[in-house]
Amino acid sequence: MDNASDVPAPTAEAPAAPKKEGTDWWAEIRGIFWLILAVLGFHSFIAKPFYIPSESMMPTLITGDRLVVTKYPYGWSYVSPSFHILPFIKGRLFGRLPERGDIVILKPPQSDTDFIKRVIGLPGDRLEVRGGVVVLNGVPVKRVPESPAMIAVDANVACDQPEVVRFRTVGPDGKLYCALPRFRETLPNGRSYDTLDLGYMPEIDDYPAITIPADHIFVMGDNRDQSADSRVPAYRNGLDGPVPFENIGGRAEFITFSLDGTTKLWNPISWFTALRGGRAGTSLHPQEGR
């Protein structure tokens, strides 16, 4: 009999390497789709960021400000989706009128570009403008002159337009400012805010008396002489009178941050050096008072 040690020992098989599975591209696409849908849903129904591209709301908002706009305070309408792809649809879901003094974003009836303005008149109000003074229901809105609004001149606020270049001045700190004539306006509900008035301009400082129709609002920019708002006809890129309630897209809440226009995409350091100090977190709700 052979010795057991002469029998070859069985050889253990090496475990098979796990099969490498390929990327499930369909699952990846589905994940991206649902992420995009969630972002669009949030922007359409809850809140979205907004960028200030012009000077029409100075001194409250200046070019380069970034802010948060909430979509739900007035309910939802055909302009609520992030992209204006729906035709006009009458009415709002859970609709509620804004208050005088609210800052709102809205879609002009003749274009798809969002505007941002302040609500001045509500349905049924008798409104006119005389020499730059708003008259609501026969009573001039209280308007008190204040010290000039000192807005720093930078790449986003050049202060070089013919109407404002004369207001350039050097501040105590040696920096260049736009010292713009400022007035504190107080609406009948006690809400107040600052406005600018560059001087008498009859084409915009006088507006004939109208009664605001049902389900419409009358809006104006805080920079009264540089705003294409309800006083300005459509051929001058204005809102051409009161705006339908359905065209309100949301309410401005607060400034998140502000850039002076020197940001360079290829230079991350400029993303920080371009930040304007003191604007982040500024509330955009008008001051309450009686």
C-alpha cells in the first residue's frame, strides 16, 4: 500500500474575481432628471434667486444685488414656473393680493423678461402722479426729503448717465460716490421706504388720474426717474398701466450678497474681492409704522 503522503493533495481553486459591472447610465440619467425636476419645482413654487440688472430700484436695490424671491405669498399663477412657457391663465391658486409697499417680481404683459417693482396701488384705488408726488384716493402720499443717498461708484454703478453724472462726488473717505436726491415716502398703510428723485421730468413725473381695475396692481420703481414701470407706455419698454394680478411672480425678501462688477470667472479670488460689504442679509420688507 502506498504511503498516504504519496497521494497528491487536492489543489484549492482560487476564488473567481468578481465581475465588474458597467455604469448603469439609465439610472444616472433618471437621478439627474429627478434632481433637475426638484430644483425647478423649488424655484417655481417655493423660492428662487434673483439678480438686479438695472438701477430702477435704487437706492433700495442696486445693480449687482442678488436676492431671494418667495413664490407662495400671493399664491401661484401661470407665471410661477421658472420658465415662462404658459399662455395667460386667468386667476391664481390660493391667490392673495400684495400689500402696498411690497417689492414684487412680475412679468410684463408684452414680454417674458421679469421686472422688479414696488406695489403702490391696489384694485379700486384712484391714483395719479403730480410733479413726482403720488396721489392715492385724493390724498398726496407723504414724502419727506432726506440727505442724499451715497452710492459708491463701481463697475456695476458707474454713475455716468447724463441724468446722474452731475451727482458724482468724492466722499470723506476719498472714494467716488453718486450722491442722489433721496425722499422718504410713506404709504397710507404706514409702510415707508426711500426713493430717488433726480428732478422734474414731465413725461414720467405726471400721470393722469386712473381707477385701478379689479385684479390689477399699480407698480413703480424706487428710482422714480429711471424706472420703466406702470407710468411708462409699452413702446418705451414700460408696463403700460396697471398690471394683471396673475402676472405677479413672487415677493422679494432679502439680499443674499452683492457684487461690484469686477468678478472674473477665471479668477476665484475676484469672486470674493468683488463682494460689496454690508448688503448681505438686508431685508427688503418696507419699514412698518403708523
